[in-house]
Amino acid sequence: MKRLLCLLLVFPMLAAADESLIRLKEGPGKDLVIAKCAICHSLDYIPMNSPFLDPAGWAKEIDKMVKLGAPIQVDEIPVLLRYLNSNYGR
């Protein structure tokens, strides 16, 4: 029982530690991308999807996230798109 409790307490910390290993490219908008994207999913989705997404693809992804409830304001979308297309565009 003590082992199970220990695992339940430690596992979330390990998961959070793994996220800190993901380093996005430096550039204007990086902090906003981290703040908005990491709320819902791991940041590794960004470099993982970059070979497949051109500007139209990133726009569709952001639109999809907004429709799913991501807390992205309309005026933040161009900043997100510029960062993603400049650093992770196909």
C-alpha cells in the first residue's frame, strides 16, 4: 500500500519533469506559444507536427484548438502563427 501511495505521489512530478525537457526554438512569440499550448497538451506536438504543417495547416490547428476551448484570444492568433510558421513551418 505504501508503494502504491508513493507512486501516486511521485508519478505526476515525473510527468511534469519530462515536459521541462522540451525546448522550443527561440523567437518572438515563444512565450505565448508555451503559455497557450501547454495548457492542453505536451509541447512536443509542435516539433513533431512541423514536417506536416505549412501556414495553412498551422492556421487550421489553431482554429481547431480554439473550437475545442483553448484560451486563445483573437489578437493572439497572428503571434502564434508567426512563431509556428517561422520556427516550425514546412
